[in-house]
Amino acid sequence: MKLPLGEDPRPPYVQAADVLRAAIHDGELRPGERLPAARELQRRFGIASSTVQNALRLLKRDGLIYSVLGRGSYVRTQEMPAEGEPEAAAENDGTDPGESDPAYTGLGDLQRGWQTATSPADDPRPPYVRTADTLRKQIQDGQLAPGAKLPSARELQEQFSIANSTAQNALRVLKEEGLIYSVQGRGVFVRELSPRDQFLKRYNEGLEEMAAQRRADEEAVRLSGKSDDEVAAELAAAEERFTKASAEFEAATTHRDAMRAVMEQRKRLSGNYTPEEQAASAQRLRDRLAERGFQI
């Protein structure tokens, strides 16, 4: 989703910051919600990683977002102070930090659609249920692997803009489901899956792969613009050409082998062998004698 060319002469990072700022003001990115990763913003806007970082820096300066070390950038809640949060570590996305931006193309009618989950206004369930759902999905998707430590209740409180009691209730739900467990003084960790759960996980992953393959197949069929009958006709024509080519290849091979035999006959009569052919013939004779037990 590149930035379309417009009349705005400002640098690309200012343009990208404006899109994110509008998404925050419009409520598309809500307080406590995590922004898309730098690599995702880079892909959406068609800009360099350094440009994304400069855009995020503007929003931090304006007090609209904050970063948590190693976790990413989040929309700031009104009651949070504007200074003092640790900066998030730069993402290792394989982009040279000194690279230049791609050709600037402006903002235009760029579609946003930042939400990564159902917003509270669209989901009437209690906040702790929604929070538990998000964490459960992260566990099921492998983002939180078996043995991984979950964010603390305080971190969940800041990340989801919820009360501490809500975070505790969300963790309690996951504990009752057997997905996580607590270690006194150390925190909460993802539990190892039972053999049954491992089977169900692989089974569900298989179903998802099949569904993804079906979607890809349907898209390929749509893009081809051809009916089933047209594709069947093309396949029949290709099969016919292949059969004909195979027959010609077999005939050519048979004719070549016959001509080689004729030439070998003539060489045996004339003795007109090259030195290499004579050496090879002598070696074949020695090999046959050796197989019969004769010492040469």
C-alpha cells in the first residue's frame, strides 16, 4: 500500500506521521493499542526503515505514542506522562539504516485499517475476556511459545489500557484453561502442550494451511480469467503436443542407436578405431577376462 503521489512537498516521514496521527485522533488506533511493527509500516507506506523510525520519533515528541523496550510502540493514554519510557529496540528487519527512501508518492486516498483485533466498541464482552482472547491467540499462533514468560500484569495494564484487576482476571482465565502457570517470584509462563493439544494444534494448523491453499487457488483461477472448459481444452492440446513430441523423440533415439550399430560394424571390418576407442575396447576385453578368473 504505497503512498500515492500528491502535491505535498513535505518529507515522506512527515507524511507517514500524519497518517498515524490521524489514525490515533480518529480512534482507529486506540489508547494502549500496539502500533504495527516497523517492518509492517515500511511495507504499507513503501518507505525505508529509517523513515519509519523518524515518523515514530515525531509522534513520540508530540506525546501520542510511547515505546516499551523489546515490545514495540503503543498509543499513549491521556494520564501517562510524556517522558521517561524506555525506547523500543530497533527492529532487525534486514534494512540498511543508511538507505535512501524510495521515490516519495504522498498520501492521497491511502486506506488505513490499523486495527489488529476487534475494538471494544464492537465487542460487548468484558475487557478481561477480550484481553484473554488476545493472549490466547498469541499462544496458539506461537508468538508466545511454550516456556515463554508472559508480560506482567502491569505491562498488560499499559499494553491494553486496562485496570490491574482486569489483567489479573485475564491471566486467571488462561490459568483455568491450563494454558499458563505461575512461578512464585518469577512470573507467569506458557505451559507445555499435552500430546492431545499438540495433535489438535497440528490438526488446526493443517486446516488453516488447506484453507489458505484454497484461497490461493481461488485467486489464481480468478486472475487467469479462463473457464474450466478453456483450461481443459488447453490441457488436451498440451497433452497432444507432448505425445507427439515423445513419439518423435523415441523414433529419433531408435534411429540414432541403429546408425551407431551400423558404424560399429564398419569399424570392426576396417579396424578404423580412434586411439581412445581402441583403449576402451582393450579395457572391456580385460574386464571380461578378469570376470572369468583369468589373470592379465
